[in-house]
Amino acid sequence: MSVSTNTKPSLSFRAPFWAQILAGLVLGVLLGWLARSQDLSWLVTTLEKVGGTFIGLLKLAVAPLVFFAILVSITNLRKVNNAARLASRTLLWFMITSLIAVAIGLVIGLVTNPGAGTGLTPADGGDPEKTGSWIDFLTGIVPTDVITPFTELNVLQIVFMAAVAGIAALQLGEKAQPILTLSESVLELLQKALWWVIRLAPLGTVGLIGNAIATYGWDLIGKYATFTADIYVGCAIVLFGVYPALLATVAKVNPVQFFKGAWPAIQLAFVSRSSVGTMPLTQKVTERLGVPREYASFAVPFGATTKMDGCAAIYPAIAAIFVAQIFDIQLGVGDYLLIAFVSVVGSAATAGLTGATVMLTLTLSTLGLPMEGVGLLLAIDPILDMIRTATNVAGQALVPVVVSAREGLLDRDAYDAVHASPIDEAPIDAAPADETGRVPAAA
């Protein structure tokens, strides 16, 4: 007679990942308010260290993760039928959604006049530490050596080297297979390690949000009230208006299901402010939404470094209008067309990292606006970057779903069935245990 070893009822309970993030957000706001109102410097320092450590852990994996993700994603296209067509359709939809986003940003900026009545003057601005121009952008793509891009975290140059390596591997064919096998193993290792970091997101949320409240408070937000509201409203329109409309009309799928599946990645992006740091989770939710793994492994890493509707479209459009009004400079139709052009072509300059300063300086330099305008926005940037990055990541998951649906590749049963966060479940490739609790050997 066999005796079951699983007679003990399980008393363990773990809140869903989204609830953990929400709890961290609420606790962070409370601790930040307490630290600021009671002038508790030790609490401010603690919150800063907790949030900074979380972001530091995310950034630690960025350089190798981007390199191997792009390399492997390019070589994975050989496993997909009509790879060139899929790549071109992906790029096309990146551009279409960016144009829609920048148009929304321009309309909001022109209607609300975010620079009027702020009390800010050109003297309040300062020169940014990092600037961008078309010359810097174009010449900065090609690295001078293979080490510096990794030590200085120049993501654009890392993407360039990875793309070259991936295309070369495709040309070599079987001769490159040992390198590809090693690259795939390294990528899985990095994603596993980053997955552990992602599980710390609720704790990181407490530190990041708490430090933002303790450091900036509500007074600063008051000066930038219209500008801040413009960014959040613009991103919300794209996130909850444009994207659902594209899903319903172009992909012909239920938008609610998309948000059920993609919400964990959107949440983490809001907290971490890093598209690249969120990339493993973005790829997993995209696959769970029915996008073939071979295609998702190309589209998501590609999007994480180039697809920035929040940072590279909505934000620079509204920010350019804001800066022009502060400095009393009139913009014309040609200037608005230039903003749209920069948003579509130059979005890779944001490189998936926290902040969009380089993209903003690229936009201002193209328009001939004063660089001091960037200094006006640096103080408020962390507050804005949360919603910008959430919008970025939502778009990075959306485009593969749209393209897959239009090309007949989307697993609609998987899409319609998605319901839970992948953070809360066992790995999708884990084998189930049998009645004795042992995991059966692979066939």
C-alpha cells in the first residue's frame, strides 16, 4: 500500500506580483512623506540606498544582456519563415506608433502651453552633463574598441557590435554554431540572474518611490504641474487609447487580454525606469500572449533598444514646446515636422536606459533651442521617467502582437487564455512533478 507524502495542507500564501508592487508603491509614498515631513535624513539615505542598489543590480547586466540578446535574436530569425518580412514589418510598426505618439505629444503641448505661467526663467536652467547631436549620434554608433562600450555602458555601440556579430554568424552558417550555442547559454544565464533581481522589484519600489517623494516633494511638482500632467496624460492616451485601438482594429484581438498579460512588465518598467532591465519579463509576457518565441526573441530586444514612444516621442515633443516657451522662441510648422522626424529616426539614442536626456538634447539641438532648457527639466525627470518607460515597454510588447496577428502567427488560444503574471508561476519550461514528487527525466 502506498502512502502519500503530501498529506500536510499548504499554509503558505504569496501575494501576486502586481499586489507586491502596489504595496511597495504605497509604502514608498508613506515613507517618503514621513522622511520629508519629519526631516529624517537617515530614512532618506536608506531609501536612496535601497532604490539605488536595485537599479544598480539591473544595470549590472545591461551591457552583456543587450549584446547577447541582440546577437541571438538576429540569428534566431533564421528559424522563422519570412524573416526579412517580419523584421521590416516590425520596424514599420515601430515607426507608425512613434509617429502617432509624437503627434499626440505635439497636440497636447500646443493646447496646454506647458511653459506658460511656471515662474521659471532661462536663468533657472543649466547645461546638461550629457548632450546629443546628429554628428555625435551618427559617429557614436561605431565604437573605437570593443571594451569601452561595455565599461561606459554605451548601449548604442553595443547594439551595433551585436548586430554585426549576428549578421556575420548568419553568413558563416554551421561554422558559427559553437559560438551561437555559447551565446544562447550565456543569455539564459543572464536572464535567470536578472529574473532574481526582478523578484526584488517590490523592495526596490519602496526605495525608488520613497526617495523620489523625500527628495523632490510636491513643491517641485507644483512648478511643473502642467508639464508633468501633459506627459502623464499623453502617455496615458497612447497606453490606454492608441494601443487598445490598434489591438482591436489592426490585430483584431481583445485589448483587455493584452493588458492582463503585459501588465507585470508595464508595472516593473514604471518602477525600474529601464526598458532593458525589464526586457526578460517583457519577452516572457510577449510569448505568453501567443507570439512565437523565435520572433519574440528578435522583436523584444530590438524594441527594448529602439522602441521608445514615451521617451523618444511624447516627451521630447512636449519638452521642446515647454523649452521654447520658457525662452520665448516661436516654433513653426517646419519645427514640428523636425520634432516628428527626430522622434522616429533618433529614438535609438535613448538606448533603453533610465532617463531621456540624450534624446531631448538631440531634439533641442536639431531645432536650435538652448541646451540650458534641459537643465530646467532634470529635477523633475525621475517623476516623468516612470510613466515614459511604462509606455515604452507596453509598445515593445504591443508591436510583436500586432505583427504576429497580421501575419497569421499569433497563437490566439494562448492570447485569449492569458491571465496570470509569469512572475507568480513556475518557469514555463519546467517539467511537472509526478505523484511521488519526482521530476521525470526528459524523453
